[in-house]
Amino acid sequence: QMKKRCDQKLLIRMKTECVPCSLNLKTECPAGYTKVSNGTGIPDCRYYLEIKTHTLSFPGCRHHCMKEFEQPECCQGHWGSDCMGK
């Protein structure tokens, strides 16, 4: 019997909000995501503080997160919600 389903595995990546590196240690990824970075995260962003009429920019850290997602797909020659053959 030929295989009807050929689901595709997708990796969804996202980054948490940029915060001061010292505060980033406890930052968690959203539900269902796995933290890829360790410790205080990756220092690749800037965060902003508004003080009266000025906005100051500081180097910060954020975590990289990942989620594996399976997208349902039919194999070649099959179609529909039940992946019916010819």
C-alpha cells in the first residue's frame, strides 16, 4: 500500500522581547516553544527607555526560541482532507 500522508515538519523560530541582559536570565519562551539560547541570551538587540522628552537606547539581550510544527500534507498522487488516491 502506497503512503498517502507526507506531512512536512516545520521549525518556527521567534525571539523574545529585548530587555537588559541582567534581567533576561528568567525570560521564558512562549508556551510550546523551546529556548535555544542559554543564560542571559543573545546580546543582539537594543531596548529603549523614555525619560521625559528623551528616548535612550541601550544594548540588551533576548532569547531565541523554536517550535516544531507538523503541517499535514498528502503524498504525490493523493489529495483532499483524507489524502484519497486516484
